[in-house]
Amino acid sequence: MPFKSQAQRRKFAELLVKGEISKETYEEWNRDTGSKKLPERVKPKGGRAAKSKRRTKPKGKPAKKPTSRTKGKIRKR
């Protein structure tokens, strides 16, 4: 299976150094990737990124402003 990003490649190299994956596994992934130009990171499809978006209030009709005709008048009950 090929790497999807440079960040993933670095992570696998770190795991190799720690001894958590074998050299054969790393080499297999590296071989499958070849010399492709990989993005730095792959954007996640959901999860944290979807939750971290800033929510805005729905835009509705703005409140009516008093006009010059109604400013000075006193309401009768």
C-alpha cells in the first residue's frame, strides 16, 4: 500500500526507528509509493476537522429599524 502523504512517510520512518514496524514493511510501502510527489498532509474526510469549523448564526431578515415617521409619535393604548 503506498503512502498518502509526506507526514505519513515520516511517521512510518519514526516507527521504524523505534522498532515498532519491520524494515520490510517500510520498504514495501516505500516501493509501492515510488517517486510520486506527495502532499504534505491529506485532509481528513470528517472527524475533528468537521467539528472544529466555526459555526455562524443563520442569516435571516434584519430587524426593522424605526423610520422617521414613527420616531416622534407616541403610541396610544
